[in-house]
Amino acid sequence: MSSAMARLRRDPLAVIGVGVVVGLALVAILAPLVAPYDPIAQGDLTTTAYLPPSWEHWLGTDQFGRDILSRIIYGARISLSIGFLAVAIAVVLGSLLGAIAGYVGGLADSTIMRFTDMVMAFPRLVLLILIIALFEPSLTLIILVLGLTQWPGTARLVRGEVLSLREQEYVEAARALGFGRARIILRHLLPNVMAPVIVAATLGIGNTIVLEAGLSFLGFGIQPPTPSWGTLVADGRQNLIGAWWVATFPGLAIVLTVLAFNLVGDGLRDALDPRMRS
């Protein structure tokens, strides 16, 4: 692990990505201290609506006179929370199902993989919109829906890794000592497949943030007045020419965040690749 971290530190793009991610996380955590204004406080519409970027409002204001910078800062809380928690659910569920399918094999493998194929075959965006449309959109529901529809990729990845590991000597030794399947999977197999899972999870966070932003843009995500980057972009689509800053700066925040997570994921992939150790 120390050699992998050393290789990661030698990758300048990965270091930049880590710095951006850490910075965004700190800004989200310290939002009440960092944001210059209340993100949902409306001003006098005749004097504060659609103000361009200035020293008073660095990124301008929206149609209700709300400070764009403050809403982006608080929106980081929502977007990052959804990204991290949804991917955590997907990783836990996908890792367990993939490990069971790969190690047990037989009927369990066929059943889990056919169910995985069915979930992957269904258009994910349509499924998300259908589920959220049936219930009142909330932060908890969005996290659960995104997490419970993102696990198939992790399951297939873990299954493939477990298939190559289950005949290794240390697994055979664990069987000879009488260890049960659950202990072998949890204590011996899953820790050895975490490297590619961590890389996939890092890349998945960026994808989840984009998907949540798309849902919010369509009106199926976080509901106003709670700020999220997708709703901020949606607020600006009605006046892209006259008030370009309303949609532009939240869009740049999404691009910067996704790019940072992708850089970290690429760096981890190279650092954890055993072929790079030479």
C-alpha cells in the first residue's frame, strides 16, 4: 500500500484531483462559515434579481436575488453527499453479491448474474424517473435509488476477481481449516478484490453526481428551494443569454468535480496496477 501511495504522489494529475476533491469536501463541510449569504434568502426582486458578477456577489444572483456562490457552496453538500453515499451503497451491495456469485457458483451464480443482467439491461434513467415519480422526491430516496441501481457493475467486477482467486492456495488452506463460506468471502476474498473496486467507486462518484444533476435538471431530483447543482443549472436555462452566470457557474462546478474524481480514479488505477510496480 505504501508503494501504491508513493506512485500516486508521483502522478501530478492525480495529486491535483485529490487536492480539488479535498477542497470541495472542506468547502461543503464548512459551508455555513464559507458562504457569504443565506442560500435560500430572497432579496428585493426589483433591485437584486439577475445581478451580474460583482464584488458584492462574486458569481451574481438568480431570478430571486439569491447569491449564486452561496447556492453553489451549499449545493456541494447535496451533490457530494449523494455521490459518496449512493456509491457506498452500490459498492457494499455489489461486492457482496459478486463475491457470493463468484465463490459459491452454480445456481447462486446463475441467479445473481441473470438478475444483474436484467438490471443492467433496463434503461437506468427511465427506471430512476419512474421510481422517483411514484414517490415524493427526497434526499434519502434519491440516494437509495441511485445506490440500488448502480451495483451491477461492481457485482460483475467482483465476481470476475473472485473467480480468479477462489482456487488460490490461501483460499484452499482456509477451506482445509474448516472455515465457512461467509468467513472466507468476508475475511479472505473481499479484502483482496478491493483495489479495482476502489478505482471503480472513485469513478462512479463522478458519474453519480452527473446523474443526480440530470435528475434535478429534469425536476425529479432535489426540490427547490434546496440548492443542488442540477437545480441551479435548471434555474438558469430560462435566461441563458441575459443571465448566463446563473447556469454557467454551477455547470462549471459539476465539470470540475467530475474531472477531479476521474483524475483520482485514473491515478489509483495506475498506482494499484501490479504491472506498474516494476
